[in-house]
Amino acid sequence: MRRIYLFIFAAMTVCLAGCGQIASTPMAKTQCMLTGECLASNELTYYVPDSDGQQVRVNRFIFAFTMDFSNHVKERTDDKELALNWRDIPSEEIFDSFGPNKQAVRNEFERVYEDFSNNYISRFQKTWYEIATVLYNGGISLVANKDFAGVPAGENLAGLITCVPSDDNFKENPVISSGFNTPSNAGGFLGIPMEYISMTEAGIAFSIPMGEYKLVEEDVTFELQIPVKVVYYLNWLNDRLSNPNAPVPYKDEVLHCTFTTKHGLK
């Protein structure tokens, strides 16, 4: 898994769902660019954001999930003994699926990757990032089986959901993803001509402010549904080889997770 404080402090030192665990040193950094072709299923995996089971940060109840990505590969981008720099990109098998166009698609992806990385580093002064071409444009649903933060059991908690604390200073509230991945920030570097609030990272995170409510020990089962558009970016690059104005291929999906926390808000 990626770092345990995923999204909460926007450390983004390694990636989720296979983007991490690539080096023993906590200093390892990854440039992670995954496309819709890498999304294996719509099921999310919930995990407690902190190793000691703490659910709250900055008076916010934190929710965090990994996404089910496959068919991607981790590659070193330096020759240092400690292997501090990596990238995580679609696997060679995915490029092979384009047959006689595979090298052309690979070359175009490498061009996009280099341009994206250069733009990102120049704008944000960071050498690591995490982005996936899975677009969120609203419609999240989170339902609990018990009263939670004043909302009756069975009713949608969406009206309470906000970003994680580390994204509070972003003008655009990304809700489920890093503020770096909004259209006016890093997301715009990929040039996808579609409306969206944010692109995901290799996972999902959001929070609910505690307000006047207190953290209580009780099992609460939630069902989460997040409508997204899964953009098949490599297919788009392939289509544009013969038609520069080719439409963006995508699929409407609903990311889903049923999970139980050990705490509630009462």
C-alpha cells in the first residue's frame, strides 16, 4: 500500500494499489500516471487512515480507499543505490494490445508523460505525483446503517462530505481526490476535453467535519457509491493517430464499497 497518511497530508511519496512498496526507504518517490485501461474493477477497498486506528484528523472524520488497478508496472528512473525515484505506468501488455500501433501509442504516451512531468514540476515544484484518468463530477452517495453526524440511518451523507484537510486551501474543492488533480491544476495537463471536478489518484479519500458531534466506539456499516467516467486514455491516443479530432473513449462506472468502521459520530 501507499503511505499510511494517504491524501490526508498530501505527502504522496508512493502510490496506492501497487504504486507503493517499491523500496524500503520512506524517501522513495514515485511519478504515478495510470490510465483507465488499468482499472480492473469498480470495487474500492476501505482502510483506516492511521496505523494506530485513529479515524480523526483536524476535527474531521477521515475515509480512505484504495482502487483496484492492475496491468501497470513500476520502473526505476534513477541509478542510485537506494532506488529513490520510480514511475508507475501502464504495462507493456496494454501497449501490446494495440498491435501494429503499439510503438506509436507508446511513443505518444511517453511524450505526454514527459510533458506532464515537466509541467507538473515547473508549476508545483514537486518531483512526484499521482494521477489516474478516472474523472469525478459529483453525485457521491454515502449511506450508514446508523445515525451519523446528525443524519438518520439510511439517508445520504453526501451533503456533509468535503475534502481531506490538506486540500482546504485549494480554490476548487476536489472532494474525493487531491486538489492537484483538478482541471485548472495538474488534471488540465492531460488535455482531456471533458467536464469534471477532479481526476482520482490511485485511491479515494474524503472527510466529514465532526462539528458538535463526538467520536464514539461503535461499528457503523456504510455503503459508498461514486459515479465516475473511466477514460481510456491510451485508446484515445491510438484513435488520434488517424483522427486528431477523435472523441474521448470512456465508460460510465460507479465505484463501490461496503465497509464497517469501528467508530461513529454521535
